[in-house]
Amino acid sequence: MSKETNDPRAIKAVTFDLWQTLLLEDRDLGQRRAQLRIDGATEALRDAGHRFSQEHLWEAYRSCANACNAIRSRERDISFAEQVEIFIEQIRVGLSRELPQRAVKGIAEAYDQAFLRFPSPLHADAKATLAELKEKGYALGLISNTGMTPGATFRVYMERVGILSFFDTLVFSDEVRLAKPSEKVFHLALDALGVSPDMAVHVGDDRAKDVAGAKLAGLRAIWVPRPRESYHELDLVTPADGPPADVTVGCLAEVVGAVEELAHHPV
């Protein structure tokens, strides 16, 4: 069944967040990926004649994460190669210029492939939700801050779990050097979908990055609160300051109905 409306402002496109919306993360998976990165860096550095303790590499890893998060807090992002360079420089200043290219490549591969070794599972309702929206005639986009894993690797995983083909455009922060809640990152997705902000709705779990970001960019927003069992920072379920969502749903399976309701109530 196709979505039918004569109002040019009605919802024609739906964009989705990835983390904790379509993919469900937990601390244990993140820890396992981090250990793989540390182990891979240890091996690559040893092969290049450099020995550092795991404790030292963990400190560099945490410092790299803090530096990258500081950049994203300014609504910017860096490329995956730049993130790897920051990690190496946190190990020792100037080390990235000393290491042979094979060592840098080995560290980058360990960083990159860790997600595919310990991937976040696809939400049980993700595929059915995307398929139903597509069947109803909505254009679909993805807008994701990438964190430690590059967008290219997420594409591989999304194809593996059967959701890549649903999307008409994919916007990953490491590729466009912009991070949510930047208005620009939402507009990049909408430009690719060929719709104006008032013709789109964004779906996500983060009240600041997804809801407030989308609203400030002129989209409507559907908030899907994270299930408490999927993470430990319980304060994250508390609504943040900022523009409220147009609709709050109890789970991802309710998103289609929420989109249809908004589609028939143009702004």
C-alpha cells in the first residue's frame, strides 16, 4: 500500500539513527571490541620494534576517545584515518611519523574490524519496520555518528544483516566531518533524499542528538527511548532539556504508526 496525500508538506521521508535505535549496543560488546583494538595495536607495534604495556595503550585509547568526543561535542567529526593517528599520537607524541606504514595499517585494521568481530545485534523489529515504511512509499535515510568504527564498516554489516538496501541515502559522521546534532548533517541527508525539512521525520533514541538536532534542523522527531536493559547509565532515560519530540513511542515497532499519524497532520 502506498502513502497517499495531496499535501506537499506531508511526510515523504524518514531518517533513522543507527546506534541504540536500529542496532542495540551494550557495555560488554564495547569492552570486547576495545580489547581487540588494544591487542591488535600491541601486535602491530611489537612487529615494528616498539613495546608498550597494555595499561599504557589503554590510557592512550581512552585519551583518543576523549579527544574525539570533544570534537564531536562541537558538532564536527574527523575521518577514520585521523582518529587512528590521534590514537597513535596518544601512545607517544611523534610515533605516527616514525611507524612504518604496515604498522599503521595493522593498527587501523584492528580498530576497524573489531566491530565485525563483536557486532551490535540488529533490533528485532528493525527489518520489519524499515520494510513496511518502504512499502508505504517513504524515502529512507540513515544519519549516524560513527564513534570508533568507520561508516564503510557499518555498510558491510548493514548489508550482512539485510537492511542496507532499504536506505536511499546514508550519512556517516566520519565521512562528512559533521556530527549530530549539527543541523547541517540532517540537511545533507534531506538534500540527498530530495525533500525539505518539513517533509521529513527523524527517528532516534538520543534526546539531544536525535530529537533536538532534528527539530532545530526543521524536521519532526520521533523519540524511541532506549530499553533500560541495553545500557547502564540510567540517567540517560531522563528527558533532556530542549525541544520535545513530536511523538514518543514505546518501541521501534510503533514507529510506522507514528510516522503515518504525522503524515496525515502536516505542519
